[in-house]
Amino acid sequence: MVRTEEDFAGRWMLVFFGFTNCPDVCPTTLSEVAAVMDGLGDDVAKVQPIFITIDPERDTPAALAEYVPLFDAGIIGLTGTPEQIAATSETFPIFFERVEEAAAPDGYTMGHTSHLFLFDPDAGFADSWPYGTSAEEILADLEERI
């Protein structure tokens, strides 16, 4: 099923690009997203967290279905063909590339932009936070907006 911003109309979207074999940045960021969602309390339904893979070769729908629920935050995991992922990434200010690394699963890892993006209920870009921004800081910013 193809998802578009219309599927999330009327909700704020927290969007993160990453991959399930990521050793540090991705699980840390998704843990922060989970803490933000937990902290929203009654406003949780106003925000949809979305994880978009940059590694569709390994991140199949089945792999995302196993990985994303580990964070228990209502995160939707999205994948697609390499062409769909490339087209989606062009609409965001992100960078990613395959990096050959013998010790990594399947012999490669992914270098990527590690920002968390916020889109308003009309799917307009609202803000982004760099890797390492605390859940408390993101939550405070989000609460001012919603």
C-alpha cells in the first residue's frame, strides 16, 4: 500500500529516515520519539511518528513490522522500491548512501542524515532537530505548537 501525506492529514508528523540495521543513531532517535509520544499524554493522537527506511534492500515490510513495534510508540514504518525511496528523499533535505563495511550485516551500512523532521497538519515543513536533541526539548517545542 502506498502512503502519502494525505493519509496523515490533520495530524502533526514526526518523520525520521533511517534503517533497521543502524547500530546507534536510529534506535536512539526512535527511543527519543517514543519518549516524546509518551510525554504527549492526551495530545498523542495529534501526532503521527513515521520511520522511512533508506535501506529498502534489507528493510522489507516484514523487517519493519518486527523492528518498529520494539519502540512501542505507534510509529509507522515505511519502505518501498529504491526508486520510491530516492524520490521521497528528494523532497526532504536529507542525504544517504550505502557504505561498504565488511563487519556490518550483509557487508554494508548506510551513512545518512540524522535529523528528526516535523510537519504540520497541512503537511508543511515546520521544524527539524539534529541527532542528540533530547526528548524533553522536542516535546516542549511540540507542545507549544499543538
